[in-house]
Amino acid sequence: DTAVSQTPKYLVTQMGNDKSIKCEQNLGHDTMYWYKQDSKKFLKIMFSYNNKELIINETVPNRFSPKSPDKAHLNLHINSLELGDSAVYFCASSQGYRGGEQYFGPGTRLTVT
Amino acid sequence: AQRVTQPEKLLSVFKGAPVELKCNYSYSGSPELFWYVQYSRQRLQLLLRHISRESIKGFTADLNKGETSFHLKKPFAQEEDSAMYYCALSVYNQGGKLIFGQGTELSVKP
């Protein structure tokens, strides 16, 4: 009964490929997020969705396209992968988007070769 | 500009020693601050939030608005405290995003 789950856990792919990461939460939250953790372990917000609608796009390249089919899911599709996309991607969720605790998924370690 | 600063990348102490992980923030409004912990290759977990004013695993953190700080303290470090600690600021009316500090890796030696 994991609260926030992500698949896959590891993803190794070549430059130029397109890949997707899936996220699901069973907490009944209405807001979901994607964060990127770089090689220096720095965490930065990428996107925020509330009730399936995009509310934050933190100057992320167009190659990244999030999709929220329903409140419980937020997927991340990445086109034309680049070496610099190698990172750990964390999904998170919260009840509302006006502050409060966020619950994080286990992360997806993406390696682009 | 909204910013969170954790000046120490790595903090190494011996078991039983006091620990203080520093966090300073820059925010014009009323801040909502958190400490998250990430054990080796695991997900981030909430450790503390300033409004709850509680102690978790022996850790406490007090918001000092005058010094714009939210330092994390523990009087006696344990080996199992070794982890990455992130201070985070929740920005009201900006989609709930968390602005994280750079993180401090705490290493507690036996």
C-alpha cells in the first residue's frame, strides 16, 4: 500500500530516445509534482499539477511533457533525451497547493548514455 | 527572491556529539519551512515542519524570523542519523512548490 509509487525505478537509455516515467498516488491528494535531483543532489521543482491542470512549469525544456490523466496519476514524457537529463526524478503529492507536507515517491534514476 | 541556503555540504560528527544543520531563507512573506531527510538511495521523508513545533527522532528546529533561519538540532547524534538533510521553503500561491536548499550530508561516525 505504497503512498506514492513510480515506475520504472531505473532507466538507462541512449541519447535521442524518448522515454516515460509514471507516477501514481493513493493518498487522495489533488496536487502532484515532479522534481529533478541532479548529480550534486540538488532538488528543483519541474512541474506542479492540481486536479489534472498544470499550475507550475518551472522553465523546463519543451522536451519534457507531463500528463495527468486523473488526479491520482502524473506521468512525465521526455523526448530526444540528452546527457544532461541524467538525474533522479521524484514525483510528489500533497493535499492542495497552498503549502503543507508533500509525500515523495522513491525516485526514478535516469541514465542517458 | 525566494531562496534557501544550507551553507554546509557535509557535516561529520562522532556518535553522541551535538549536531546543528544550518538553514537560512530569503522570503518576503510569512514562511512555511520544512526539514526533509533522505536516507541512502531512499525517498525524501518529512522530518519536521516549523508550524508543528514538535521533536522527531530527537531533532528540533526553531524558526527565527529575525535571523531568517531554521536550523536543525539534535543534542546527541546517532549513527542512524547519517543521511542527506534538506531544508525547504513552501511558497504560498506559487503552486505549492518547495524551494530546497542545497542539502547537507550528515555523517555520524562511531
